[in-house]
Amino acid sequence: MAGRVPEGIDRASIEKEMEETFIENLRYAADILDQNGIVGLIEPINCRISEPRYFLNTPHQGASILQKVGRPNVKMQMDLYHWQIMDGNLTENIKKYFPLIGHVQVAQVPHRNEPDSPGELHFPYLYDLLQGLRYQGYIGCEYKPQGDTTAGLGWMETYRRRCEDRDTAE
């Protein structure tokens, strides 16, 4: 976790110090993780709704920090909920930062519900984009089910059938 800007402190006055500390800590952690073949993740979290004082809040800031860390075993977690809230422009941001992405999480914007619930994001398009970029990792679910958790996973069956239909057509 990147930490929070201390309450009562102006972000601009402490940002450089927080970034330097974060980078130093990430390098230290990366070296330990590398000894065990583990990839570490950083996650930009939106500061508009979820965490107003959270230090790391955009994919652009995350990419800049990863570049400064300079370790291939530290990647960025792409939580589409947070990325949409902070910057939108998901197609271009996903393409631009794809080499840095180590994990994907989904939730619909604005209410952080299931991907197939009403909202701003069109997940079939985003899944196709990730598939076209040859994303090989897992897609994690970090959302608030609108009802029963099991029923709220119905979107996965719909997506699985869609993938099977596409594979059959090819």
C-alpha cells in the first residue's frame, strides 16, 4: 500500500517525500520478492470517492513510480473501477500501460457492483481488449454484490459462453 497523505498536510508539500519513501520501500520489497520468484503489485486507488488521502491514485502516477523503481517484478494492478473514476480513457490507458499490468480487477462504475450491472463500463469490450492484448492473468472481482453473491456471479457464465461462441466461430 502506498499510504495516505497525513491529515492536515497539504499533498503538494509532502508528495516528493512520500514518493521517495514509496520507491525506496518498493525496491527493498522487490529484492526480497525476487528471491522467491514473486511479483509485487502497486494499485492506484481513486481519491475522488474511495480514499481521498490515498497517495497513489492514477495509472500515470503508478507508471512513473514503476519506472523509478526499475524492478521487473513490481507491476501495477489495474482496477478498472479506480482507473475509470480517476481518468477514464480506458482503451488508451490499458494499451499504454499494458506491459506494466500484473493483475486486473473489475467492478462497475459508479456503484462498484457486478460488471454486468448498469453503469459506465462496457465489460465485454474491455474483456475483448484484454484478450486482444494477450492478457494471460486472472481477473479478480472486487465489487459489492447487489444481492446474493452466487447469483451475482452469473455474468461469468455469460462471458464464458460468449468466449466459447467466439472460439467456435474462428
